[in-house]
Amino acid sequence: MIPLLILVFISFYYAWRYSRTTIDPDWALFNLPGFTGAHYGRDFVDCKTPAVHYWYWTLTRLVGRSVPNVKFIHHLLVGYGGILIYLLTGNAWNGIAFAVLINSGFLLAFHGNVGQIPAVCVAVAIGCGNPYLAAAMTSLAVLYEPKLLPSVAAMMLIYGWWLMIPFGLMGIILLLCMRKLRPAVFCWLWESSVTIPRRMKDKRTGKGEWVPWYTSFGMLYILPWVIAAVWARPDVLYWIPPVLYLLLTGVGGVIRPNHLLPLVAWIAMAGISPEWVLALWAVDWLSAGLYLGNIWHRFYLALEEPNQEAKIAGEWLKPMEGDLWVSGIHTGVYVYAQKPPTYGMTEQIEVRSVAFERRRRMVDKWSRKPPKWIALTMQPELQLNPQGYQLVYEVGDTKIGRKL
């Protein structure tokens, strides 16, 4: 009973603290369907599969269009993956390691990410001992984070989870049927899941720094956990799948702390000794100031002020009628205003610079029908000349114009 109470407390505590944080552009993009009614592909483009967007859409159906409520239930459910692990393995320390890592601020778990849900799926697959459930869970992980495909294929060979093959075949058949019966939906899916990520990788090639601060930051945090996990389970085959994931992520040109979250599944399931789990948990919470105070200020200072501005500007726009275009990276304005993107895309950083077809259509639609409202936020890629607009509201560097 005590281990369960500890696991409940850890996840509840993270969820409570993170529910009080503002949202970043990535989290906002993932939540456009739930908060604004925008449809994946039709109304915006991303570099992710639709699974992440409609996970959050489901949460909004459960708890309403409330940023604190959605953040709370998301982190609570993700953290409760530790309870599943404890029930499956009988090892409370596996569950505690998972609960601490999966919501760690040092891995930017409060930031928009696609690593937490796949980590839950992979951990359950490793611990369940049921090939049917393992195949289903790892298939869900790949649907959420396609970069796990080589890792899942390796797990199929290592553990003999051959049921992944029919799951994969069913997925291919569904895609072919979609291409035939719903070509527009297929094109949207292919664009965001394949075309945009490939273009982003090509654009990054040869331009990245050698171990920039954000990679070093995440690696410094996770390496002690990795060392303890490898020491507890020195099985080369066990570590091949996570190494494959890390290598594929590195090929993409950027490894940020939140990109390391899928590794949590293998670390937590390695059977780290209790004294190491307690020590590393203490390091996490004590160096994070017990997660009290301003989370963004502590872990990602550059986004603290712009996130707050997006919140204030969006809440000001919420009761206003008319369509909205946000010029700049802070998609959070759409979420807080609960207004969908106007021209089939957002100014999401990196995505916008390779969504060439979307940009052309956006400029054409703008020229034919400018929006009623413009929110000018940080780092706009498209330099607009807002003639015919009146400045009606300003907070920090964020300005709102209304069409005359």
C-alpha cells in the first residue's frame, strides 16, 4: 500500500505544479484541435503524427477547454504509468524511477513533447509479459513517435513479438485505403508525418553545433540514470532498442532534453537498485527547488516572458469576434483565445520555414481576405506590413491589431 501511495503522490505533485505553468508554442500546436476546433492537416501543419494532437483533444473532452485542467490530467495520467509498472513487475522502485523521470523538469517534460506517451507504452510492453499486449503497446508507441520504429523492430526480433508484423500490415492497409478513399486526409497525414520532418532534417544537416547547451543539459541529467540502469541490467540486447532511438534522433540534427523522454521506459524497467533510485530522485527534486516557484524561469528562461504575453494577449482576444492570424512563433495566442488558425498554417518555428506550399496558399488567402485580428509576437518569419490595422492592445513585445 505504501508504494502505491508514494507513486500517487509523486505524479499528483508534478501534475499540480505543472498545471500552474503557461504553455509554449509546441504544446499550443498540439492542443489546437481541442481548444480551437482546428483540424490536423486541414487547418495547420506540423512535423508530428496526429496521435499527439488527438490525445490532447480527448483530454479536453474530459476536462474542458481549460489549460490548467488539461495539463493536470495529462501529467497525472502519464505519471501513473509508474503505477502500471509496479503492478506489472511487482517492483515499486521501477515504478518510482519511471514516475520521477517521465515528468522531470530537467527533461522539459512540462514543455510540448511527444515522448511521454510512447515511454508509457514501451514500458508496459516490456513489463507485461503478454505478446499480444506488447505488440499493441509498441504499435501505439510508433503511431505516436515514428522515430521509435527501428527500436520496436529490434524489440520484435529480440523478444519474438511477431504479432507486430500483422499490426504493421494492418497499418499499411489502412493507409492505402485512406489514400484511395480519403486522399485529402492522406495528403495531410503524409505532409506532417513525412514531408515536413524530412525537409526539416535536410535543412538542419551540417548546421548544428557539436553538443549545444540544450543537448548537454539533458545528457548531464539523464546519464547518471543510464549508468545506474546499465549497471543493474548489463544486457547488450536490452539496450540495443534505446540506442537505435538515440541514433535516429541524432540523425535529425537536434537532441533536446524532451527528446530523451522515450528512453525513460528502458531506464525504469532496468531494475535500478533502491538506493540509486532514492539518490537520483533526491537530486532531481532538490536541484529543482522541490518544483516550487516559477518552472519556466528555472528550466527554460527564454520562453517565460513570451509565454506569459501569449496568455494575456489570447485571453484578451477570447471574447472578441472575428478571425485571427498570429504573426510569430507564439501559437499559444490561438489556444488562449480559442480561435483556430486562419490560413491553414501557423508560424511554428522550423515547420513554417519548410512548409512552402502552405506559405504560398497562406499569402494568397491573406491578399484576398485579410483577418480581422493580427497578433504580432516574437520571431515572425513573414514580415507583414499591417496597413489598414489599428493597434488596440499591447503587452510587452506582443501587439494586437484590428482591421479598420
